[in-house]
Amino acid sequence: MYRMKHTFALGMIAVLALWGHENALAQKTAIDQQIQREEAVSHFRFLASDELKGRDPARPEMDIAAKYIAEQFQRYGAKALDEAGNYFQPVPFRYSAPPKKGELRIGNQTLTHGEDLLVLDGPDIQGNFDLVVAGYGLESDYTGKDVAGKMVVVRVGQPNRLSPSDLFAAGREKLALAKEKGAAGIIEMYNVPTTPWSLLVNYLNKPQLTLDYDPDGSEAIPYVWVKDLSGELIQQISDGHASVEAHVSGKQNRKITGKNVIAYIEGTDTNLKNEYIMLSAHYDHLGVGNPNAEGDSIYNGARDNAVGTVAVINAAKFFAQHPPKRSVLLCAWTAEEKGLLGSGYFANNPLLPLRQIIYNLNIDNAGYNDTSIVTVVGLGRTSVDPLIEAAVSEYGIRAIADPSPEQGLYDRSDNVNFARKGIPAPTFSLGFTAFDDKIAKHYHQLSDQVDNFDLDYAMLYWKSYLLSAQKIANASEQPKWKTGDKYEEAAKNLYGLE
């Protein structure tokens, strides 16, 4: 009897193993049949074409790209979320270009825009204004201070918020508060040694696109940064140089509405369909720059990130015909290149509860130098990593973890906006073994075009991404962060985990 039971058990294991193998083959076969090279490459060529002028969120061609993506979602059968009413989530932006002239005179010092002064926002302004020093510009710093009609002087950032992203976020909060208090403008004194002032001038002394935190409100008040590395100037103001003569002219400001493109495919399992696997890529790039020696001025952004956007379009086509157990959320983000703005807006203004999004397989790229691999930034940090490795191997390539952690890539793409909320979120990238000359040759360069992209590799990349997503969407267990990950606590709070 024991031998009969043992033989039966072995037979069942063999049957289940054979079934699992055949099921895996069927999944791959379905992807191979559904994703055709000619169609996928046509999406790729259109999104990276000169006609879209580099997919700059501040240019009108960006709307063409957004409409194209939405049309593909609808054409293939992905649905718009009820919360949106259509395939677009409007994202409010402020466009701000540097002034033609910017000067502040404080005591015997004249500060000039582009040298020791940066005019970041607000209208033109002329005249003399009293100065009021208000700590870091927090609510508590205004206690007992009358700032109506005056310029508020504050220290940049906040205690324990001194990273570049924190400086900008804190500055926007201070700007809104100063305006609410009736201030004529706000001056932040920059004294952070970790980010050189010269680097900030190169980055900020050009047109900027930021989220508009008051889209229905009036224009912002003047907002400037002043170089004060030693803290001497703010001390002088505190000691009695309490007025400023301002001359700012030629400042350009306008409101722009961007678009995140979003759709979903309902899952097949009665219970699991309430959980979503989010497949995402940013569809913007750098726009138009100065002509090179050949006269080319368009940053086509084939690698960064038209190839990723096509992966999400392919996902719409495949999963609409082969829905997995869980639902699939398809997201094409705007303004990643401007500071992860589109994804950040969705993370803080979600169109469905974030706790229903249990995983984000983001896709973003700088380029590739090894077509035998894909590089998954964040591999090794979640419980479903083996599913990605298995999916990729079925296409004859390998998945490797981030080989350049010193670049901080995990925190430089849209995935981090969701990781911070607790959602496991790696980025599925083209294969690179180092940030070397082969990557730098095309990364944020005019040469990043479809014509010099290995399209055989593109097909492997797109298909292995779909198979990875399918395995995760069908997995019995919800993906989790590895124990001890820095985002594990956020996940516990989001999902109510023990």
C-alpha cells in the first residue's frame, strides 16, 4: 500500500511539473504570437520621431504623444478608469523662464541673476522693500512677525531636509506660506556645501517646469535663491541691513496642463482582481536643444524612454487578450525628466487607492552595453525577484541587479515615488554592466535614436518584460519587500501588514 501511495504521489508531482512547464511555454508562446515586430517597432519609431520634437512637456507636441498612447490603449481594449472619465490624468504645471535682468541690492552688495542670485519664480518686480528674517520659513518662524508687503528672508531647506529634492519641495511649501502671509516675496539663503552653487546655476538658470500647487490661484510672489555659503549676508540683514532694492524684468511664467496616460485591464480572479500590478514608463524626454555639427537639434529619446513606453503599449495589447488573475494598471508618466513630476503627482493624487497597487514594474533607461542581459534596478529587494529571473531566462537572457549603485539609480526614476509609499517597485532596464562610455554615448544625447538601436534586442526586452509582469500578476502571494528593506515599514503602513 505504501509503495502504491508513493508511486501515485510521484506520478502527481510529475504531472504537475509537466503541467507547469507546458503552462509556462503557453504563456511565452502567447506573447510571441501577440507581439509582432513590425507593429511594435512602428510605435517605437513614431514616439522617437522628429515630429514629436523630443516629447518636451512644455511643448504642444507632447499632447500628440499622449493622445497616441491613449489611442493605442483604447484600440487594444484597455479601459479608462472610472475616476478619470477618460485615459488622462491632468497634471498642473508651472513653466518659469529666467528673467532678462535680475538684481538685488542689499546694503553695499549687488547680487546678479546667474552669478550669486537665482530668480526661480514670480513676476517682474521693481522697488524697495523691507526685509524680515524668518528662520527656515516655517509656520512657527512667523510668530510675532508682520511680513505684509515685505520680503521674507529664510534659510534654504529645513533641518534634516537638505537633499536637492528636499530643498525644492521645502522651497515650494515656504513660497506658498509666505504668499499666504502677504509677503511681497521670499529670499532663501543658500548655504548647503554638498551641492555646489555653480551646479545649481547651470541647472536652474534655464526654463523650469514644476508642479503647480495652486493651479486655480493667482501668480506666485517673487522667489529667489541667494548664494550665502558663509551665512554672512543673512547675519548682516539680521544686524540691521533690513531693506532691499529689487530690479527683476523679463520673467516668463505660465500655467501648463500635462497629462499622465492611464488605463487598466481587469483581472480574472474574483478576489485577486481587486489587486493591481502597475506597469509604468515615462514618455517625456528633453525636447529640442542647440544644433550639433550635422544640424540635428532634437532629442529623440529612443532609449530614454520611447522603448519603455512601447513596452507599456505592448502590455495593453497582450493583457487585453490574455488577462491575468490580478488587474493590470497601465501608466505612462509625464515630466520624469523634470523631476519625476507626473508619477509624483499620481502618487499623491491616486485615481484608485494606493493599497490596491501591490507592485510596480517600472521601466526606464539610459542605454545598454550588453544585449545578453536586462538590468533590474532593485533586483534582490522583493519576494518576486525569482519570477523576473525565470521570465527573462525563458528568452535566453539573464537578469542582473544594479551594477552601479553609486549612481543612485533606484531613487532617480519614477519607481521611487511609489516605493516611498510602500509599494514594491523595481525598474526594468536595458542591459548595462556599468555606466561606461557606451552608455554615455547616447544618454541624454541627440544620437539616442531608433536607427542605432538593436531591434532584435528590443523584441527580447519587450517580451521578457511582459512575461515577468504576467508571472507576478498570476502569483498566489502578494509581492513583499525583503525583510529589513528601507521601504518595508512604509509597506506595513500602506497594506496593514504585521
